[in-house]
Amino acid sequence: MEQLLDEILQLLSESLENAEEILKITEEMKEYIRRQDMDSLNRALDMRQTRIDRINFINAAVGKKKKELAAQFSVRHLEEIDKSRYPEAEEIRIVQERIEKTSRQIYGLEKNNLRNAQALLEEFRDTIKGIQRNQKAMRIYNGGSPEKQSILLNEVK
């Protein structure tokens, strides 16, 4: 049992490290959105997705270890394990709580980032609409033909 608990603890510790890195990246994204730094924002999104994928992989491995624990020792929940005999069970609970706390922080930041990103998207959308209106005006102004010159340009003789 101790070996399985150690393996679960190791996996969850790695998951916590990844969650903390996601939190850091999500905090950085807030600044990228504020500065309208799309290149940095895209890189941060890629790095964050890599961490999320790793956490998903780890969670699957933890699930398998918990099934092993249940099959070998008839333990359905970690709370059923004698923590005085297996202190790893208590450490697992603590790490899981830290993961949950970090996940809540990420969710809060992500909610704000999403709101700010949507506002930025609206700003870009308005700018693009303005450019499109200008292009239409220029086509009309030029008589639909780019070869024709504007009547406002002085003719040079």
C-alpha cells in the first residue's frame, strides 16, 4: 500500500507543480492582454495548453493507481486509510487541497482574462469595421477603379 500511496503522492505533486505553472502563465496573460501583445499571448496559451495536457495525463495515471489501491486493498477513498500508519495518505489530501485552491485561483484569473480578451476582440473588430468602411468609401470615391485618381489630388502639369 505504501508504494502505491507514494506513487500517487509523486504524481499529485507533479500535478501541483504544473497547476502552479499554469497559474503563473495565466497571470502573465493578463499583462499580455493589457499590452495587446498577441505574440506573447499566443506563446503563453501554447505553454499553458502543454501544462494542461500534462495534468490530464497525470490525472489518468492517478486514477489507475487509485483503482489499483481499491483492487488490492479494498480502499474506495483515501479517507479510509489509517493516516497514523500511512502518513502519505494525509500528504495526498494536503496536496489535493492545494491543487484545488490553485485551480480556483486559475479559474478566477481566467474569468477576468476572458472578459478582457473579449473587450480587446471587440476593439479589434471595431477597428476592422472602420478599415472596411474606409475601403468602401475609397472604392466609391475612386469610382470603383483603383486606376482613377482622386479629384482632390492636384493635377501636376
